[in-house]
Amino acid sequence: MYYAYKYRLKPSDAHREELDRHRDICRQLYNHTRYRLNEYQDEHGELPSMTTLRSELPDLKKWWDGLSDV
């Protein structure tokens, strides 16, 4: 039999703010990646490979300070 344990988090206000900040950064990165996918598809007529998208991350981390925190 498989048991799935559930735990309730009760973060402090400081931890809650940090979790919200991380969630916001992940949301912004997701939206940026969707934008880049659409932009690339409009220019080239096809979707880029995952390698192409992953190769942009190091430059994006240098440009966007908060991204390396996540």
C-alpha cells in the first residue's frame, strides 16, 4: 500500500515574502521563455530546440540578478 504524507507549512512572514519573491521570479522567467518561443517561431518558422533555450540562461542570469538566487 502506498502512503502519501502531507505536511502543512507555516512559514514566518520573512519566509513567506522570500517564497513569494521566488515564485514571482519563476513566473517572470516562464513568461519570458514563452515570449522568446513565440519570437523565435515568428522569425524562423519553427520552435527552437531546448539546447538553444538553455544556452540563453547563463547570459540571462548575468543580466537579471534575482534569477541566480532561485
